[in-house]
Amino acid sequence: MVMPENELTPFRMVKVVSFVFLLYLIFQSAAVNANSFYQDNPEFQINPGAADAPVPQNKKGALYRIQVKAEPAMTTDLKLLAKQCHQTNLVVEKHKGLFKYLSEPIANQHNAIQQLRLIHTYRGFENSFIVIYRNGLRINADGSQSEVQYVLNEKTDDLKKVSVHKLKGAKFVSVKKLVSRPLAVNAKISVAQAKTTKEKILRVVNLPFNQYKQCEVLLILTTLLLNFAMIALFLWMHHLYIKNRVRNLQKLKELYAESLAGFLLDKSIDPTIPVALLNVNTDFQKNLLIQEMMYVIQNIGNGAEERMKALYYKLELQHHSIHKLNSRNWILKVPAMHELAVFHVSEAADSVEKYIYHKNQIIKQEAIRCLVRLTPPDQLETLLNYEDKAVHKSVIQIIGELHLNQYCEPLMLLYSKENKSVQLIILDAMCKLGDTLLLNFLSDIVLKDNDMEIRLKAATALVNIGSLGLMRMQVLLLNQDKDIEAIYNQVTVKPV
């Protein structure tokens, strides 16, 4: 089946639209997971819930901070974290066993929302949120209030910087005191507290594996079902497309075959071209018509070849074949060379010649095959003057494979100029040609040549000519030459 070039089929359009839709689902799934993954865990408050969203109107004594991060262990470089989220200073708050990093206080809701949107644009801080403080107390996600406890290094500068924003009722705890009391050694921390802390840490570690919500599960299942549905839709549409294409192709073939038959049956000197053939416009239709014309040449005799060639040039299909030859797609080059050879488009010989040294062996062999058919027999010597001996031998082999009997005389003239290896290739080509013009030439080689391998190959070519060749071998037996008798017995023996 000949496929049209650059055709935007419905199946390709559905694939593009479905691929875009699939990407949209993936990004939507990622966004929902990122926003609601930790929603149930008030200790992290990645998405704080009703207490912070929507943010209530500012009242007397209410302040806003933006929480950018929460960890079970305190970071060693607070300045680096502040730089990453583009904040001048960060305040560390110890709350329910976690170290929470917050921005400086913001006076009103509008400024807090603007600052939050800005922080969301920085990588790694997409889950930051607003925390509300009222009367020195933190408003939690569950609506409860808790006392604020800041963690600071015991340096005067740090205390001065943060004490300016110190809320009423806030407490400060030294980092050194926290670090100097290991959990398993300090007697003041009970075993129950240790277990609780351990459970919190384990819950933090295991959170990504057990905190999926029903919305995420539903979204994943929906995505999978949509994927299966889209695959089923692809297969069904592809089946309909192929079925419809085969049906249209068969109808088009029948139309072209009927039109070509009518063109051949028209016995006038200048037959009228059928309308169906005049309406051939697309590359797909031209390729299909050329295939039908070559099929007629191959299977119908009685002058069909000349009629098809005349029709080929009247429809100016040679330009289409040359255009395919110059295409970047090598799959189009091979049928183009075959078309140019069948319809003998000699003007394309120069364009074909540049492919005889192509790295692709298929293109190389087809170029040589095409060039042999486009070259007149009297110019065979110029065709064989290539420096590449492989091309030289391929030309002779193709003459035999294509049964181009018009090259018999040039091959006989070339034989005496070549070495033994090329002479064997020429005799092998003559063996395939089987032309009666070679009777005397091959008889002289069998009778006079000193090389037994050459004589045997020439005798094989002589016998393949037919009954005349076999009679000539029998005449040569009258010379009573034991070598000729052995050659005759070898070439005329029938395989078991």
C-alpha cells in the first residue's frame, strides 16, 4: 500500500489531542497531590485548612506570618534557608515537636496574600501558607490556640533582631539547651515522651505512603480508566481508518485499471485520455496510477509498453518520479529509480548517477540498475569506466539479471579487455541472456581458450542458449578433444 506523504489523517489528529489531554491529567494529578497530600496532618499544616483559608479579616491584635518549612530537626544554616525563600529574616518556632520557619510579621491580610504568592514562585516553597496570630497565640488548623515558643541562638544580635517582632506572651528557648539534652540520656524526658517523639518521627517518614486521600485515589483510578478508554478509542478509530482506506484504495485501483484498459483498447493514433486519469492530482493518486501502469507493462504485451510510456509522459508523471528521487526519504528514492528505469526517463540519468556511491546498499544497487537501463548500448563502455571495480562488476551482473540482450555486442567487445575475474562475470551474464548472437563467440572460447574454468563457464552459457547451443556443443565434439568431451559431459548432465 502506497502511503501519501505528509497527510494529516484523523487518526493522527486524535493522537495529538489525546496526548495533550493526557499531559493535562498528569499535571492536574500532580497539583492535587501537592496541595492536599498533607492536609490531614495539623502538625505539618502544609495546607492549613479552614483556620487559615480563607484568611479572616484583620482585627485588633491579629498578625500574619508565612510558614515556609517544618522539620523534626532544626536546620544548621538558617541564613541559607532565608536566602532561598528570599526573606530578610526567618523566625524559628518550636511547635508540637517540630521546628517551624516563619517570615516576619505582616500587618494585614492583603500584604500577607501578596507575599505568599511571591514565595510560591520559588522552587521548594510551593506549599507555604499563612499562619494567624492573635493576642500572642497561634491559631492552629483545628481552630485551637497554642502558645508561641521561639528557638534562637544565644547571640545578642539575633535576640535584638527578633525581639523587635516579639509577640505578647511568646517564650524563647535556647538551641544549645535543646541540643545538649539527648533524648535517650536525659532523665527529665520520660519514656512515654520518647515513644511519642519516635512515633512522630516515624509518622513523618512514612507519611508519603499512607496519607493518600480519597480524592487522590479517585483521581488515579480515573486517570487509568481514561488511559484505557483512550487506547481503546485509538484502536477502534485506527481499525475504522484502515478499513475505510483499504476500501477506497480498492475502488481507486479498479477505476484506474478500467481507465487504462479503455485507453489500451482505443485503436486511434492519438487516443483520448480518460477523465479519471486527468483528475490525478495528489501524490498518493500518482503513485497508485504509476503502479497500475507498471503492472500493465509487466503482464500485458502487444504494444502495451509503448502506450503506457506515452501516457506517462502525457500526464507529466516523470516530474513526480524525479521529485521523489530528490526526496530526503530514502524509501521514496528506490521506487522512483524503478519508475524512471521502466519508463526510460533519460533526462534523470545524471540525477541517478550520483547515487551509485551511496552508503546505503539498496539505493546503490537500484541506482546502478536504473543507470544501466537508461544508458544506450553504444555507451556501455563509458558506463564501465568507473574507478570502483565493485560498480564495474555490478553493471555487468545487472545486464544479465535484467536480460538486456541489447548489450550482447558491447559485452563481447569488453571481454578481451578484462582480467579473468571480470571475464567470468561477463560469461555468467551471457549465460542468463541466452541470445543466439553469442553462439560463435562462446564456441571460440570453448574451443581455443587455455583456462579450463573459462571454457566450462562458456560451455554452460552456450548450452543455455537452447537447442542451437546444444547442437553447437555436439559439433565441437567432432574435434575429438578429451577436454571438450569432459566439458560436454559436465554441462549436459542433469541434476538428480
